[in-house]
Amino acid sequence: PAFDEPAIKLRYRIAATVPDDATVLSNAPVEFEEEAARGRKTVHFHPTPPLSAYLVALAVGPFEAGPALHVGPTPIRVYTLPGRQTLASFAREAAAESLARLERWFEIPHPYPKLDLLALPDFAFGAMENAGAVFFRDSVLLLDAAQASPAELFRSAETIAHEIAHMWFGNLVTMAWWNDLWLNESFATWMAYEILDGWQGDWRVWQAFAHRREEALEQDALATSHPIAPPVRDAKEAHENFDAITYTKGASVLRMLEQYLGSERFREGVQLYLRRHRERAATASDLWSALGEVCDEPIEKIVAPWTLQTGFPLVRVERRSEGDREVISLRQERFRARVVRGAKSAKSTKSTKSGR
């Protein structure tokens, strides 16, 4: 038995009794199979490393996989429904490129013995970062690279890189409580763009990110916005925060911090954080502390207000003369959208439709 709390981690030994012709996937590789009664089999998996309960995976179905692609000792397989393997080549390539680059960035090998990517029809989310067995909506994961549009290629590659980044930032080190959900999602969002910029430089992904950031700022200018790291009482309440503030504004703040500190010092701080809290749970303060040690700067004092306060600042600059002196005064306030009552713009309609 286990409590379904992110800070509580356990090793799981999973077994499933299923029809003989079914494929079974879980977080760990298969240890052995044995016959069960009436055309069924029992599949036993190796024990997992310590995992939070929300990262445990089990899938049973008529899945098939193409040949494994190895990055170091880690085999990467893409599982699909029958007849769809012809659409899996790009996902396999994107996963291999992402995994190799992430291992170099973190300087920590992939924490799990395998990496399965499973394409599911009508999956409720775009993807879910179960340790070693990532589930995807098939329309995100599978495509014909020769026929796909640039936007489709980017969406697939960005989602794959995002989910694989979670193997370290979220799975290996997990948030202690749901108020730091943003830390998982913001970092994986920022990291995916960082990976794609190195792999597909001609995609100019940071220009695309600028457009995505503007959408988050539009939402953050409204009275109904919320902090990046709001107080969260339970897991159900955490679901309210899967939005542009958590993902994109949070990623923007991390990008701002990385550019302020410099990419090398930022990476060293993240690496220290992961090594220190490996296979355990941690808070945003733990990350700020690790970055502060590396950089010798008061990181939490600098960055925490950006995550705990709603909105973003508007700074007004005023220049005036006082005798023979020129005086510049600065005044800061929260930027707010100006709403015209009774007016509906095409822009606001579009924003409403694009919400997920």
C-alpha cells in the first residue's frame, strides 16, 4: 500500500495477468512471463526505482513496436496500435536526439533502464511522463515526416523533448507538493526549447517561444490570473493550474534567470540540485539554494517574487528638471489589461477559442 502523494516514493514490483496475445508495458522491463489459466499469461516486471505513485504506468493492448534505437545502454521503442509503425520513425529519432542531449546537459545518465513511447488514441492529455514509459496522444506522437507541416513537426518534437526532460526534472527529483507543479512543467517547457534549438537550429524555436510567451502575458494581465506557484490544498486543485501561466510564464522566468546567471552557472546549479535530491522530493527553495551556492547570489530573493505574485510589472519612467539637476524617477505597478465594457474584439475571441 502507498499514499498517493508526490513526496512519498516507493519501489514497485508490478505483475499483470492478461490475454496471451496482449502486449503489456510498465515502468520497468519485463523480468519473466508465466502461463495462467484459460489462454492467459502473467507478466512480471523488474522492480522500479523509487517512484511517486502518479508516475506508475501500466498499459495492456494490441501494441506493436519497431526495432529499438539505443542511446548508450537505454533502448528506445515506440509502441503503436497495429499498422501504425510507419508513422513512428520521426518520434524515434526525436526521442533519441532528445535523450542524448539531455544526458549531456544534466551530466546524469537516463535514470531508468528503458524508454518506451506509447501512442494511444483519445488519450486525455497531450502526454504523460510516466517513468520509463511515456504515454502520448497518437496525433501528437505519430506523423509522416515527409508530409507533415513545420508546425506539426515542431509540436511532436517539442512534446517528446518536454516529456523526456521530466525523467530527470520531475521523476528523478519530484516536487514535494503540488504548489511546485510549475517547477516540473516550467523547466520541462524551457528545456524542450533548449534541446530543439541545439538539434534543429533552423527552426528558430526561441522566436516561436516569444509568440507563446505573449499569449501567457495576455492571460497574466487579467484580474483572473494566478501566481506561477499558487497555494494548493489538494491534487484536484492542482489540476486548475495546467495552463499558460504554469508552463509558459514559468518557463519565461527560468529563461530570464538562466540569461541573468549565464548558461554555465545555471546548468551547474540545476545539476547540483538533481544530485543532492536524487530519487527524493524537493521544493523550489531547494533549487534556489543550489543555484545560490553555485552563483554566490541571493537567488531566492531575486526570483521567488516572480513565482509567488500574480501578474508582471509595468515600470514607468519619468524625467524632470529640478534646478540644475536632471532627475529620473521609476514607479512600478502591476500591468493590467484594459477591458472595454460591451466590446468584443477578434483577438479576444481567438484567445478564448485557443484555450485548452
